[in-house]
Amino acid sequence: MDVLGQVKLDELLTRREELGKKISSIVDELMEPWGIKVSMVALKDITMPETMVRTVAKQAEAEREKHSRIIVAEGELLASEKLAAAAKQYSEQPISLRLRELQTLTEIARERNLVVVTTTPAHPC
């Protein structure tokens, strides 16, 4: 009976003890008529054909890629939510947008050692 061939590799790694017990009960059942009692079964070294190793590696890589894309998408969603909140705040207080613009120009000028000249709207007195 093929016990290990019926489970995925990750299941094999996480359910080793359970699968060992299943194999042990099968071996006990087969050996009982002969008067042999197997006291322990341990899954220690499982070899796989090279093609299966490559397949497992591809599957693991696909899982990592999937996880990576999910993280990026979650980051994009969070960024869009923050940008929407900022846009709402800027629309409610236009002066904050002007202050942000000046702050950005200051950062650019500092990084590139530039002098930035800008106009300011006339202040009503």
C-alpha cells in the first residue's frame, strides 16, 4: 500500500508521525501472520527522483512568488488608501498642499544642492 505517495511533500513533512503510525499499522497487519512484531517505524530518509525534486522546487518558487505578489498588492492598497486620505485632507485645507509642495522643493534642493525660486500668491491684508 502506497502511504507516502498519497500525500503532498509539505504534508509529509508536517504529518510525519501520523504517517509513520499508519505505515506501522500496515506493516503490523502484514507481519502478524508470520509472528513478527515491528516495534518502531520512523520516516528518516525519503529519496525522490530528480524530476520530482525540480517539480517541488518550481512549486516552492511559485508559492514564494505568489506570496510576494500578495504582499506587494497589500502595500499598494495601503498606499492608495493613505493617498486618498491625504487628497481629502489637501482638498479640505488647500494651504497644507502648498506647504507640502514647498517641503518637497526644499528636499529636492537639499539633495541636489540647488536654489529653488518660487512665487507665492499675494497675501490679502
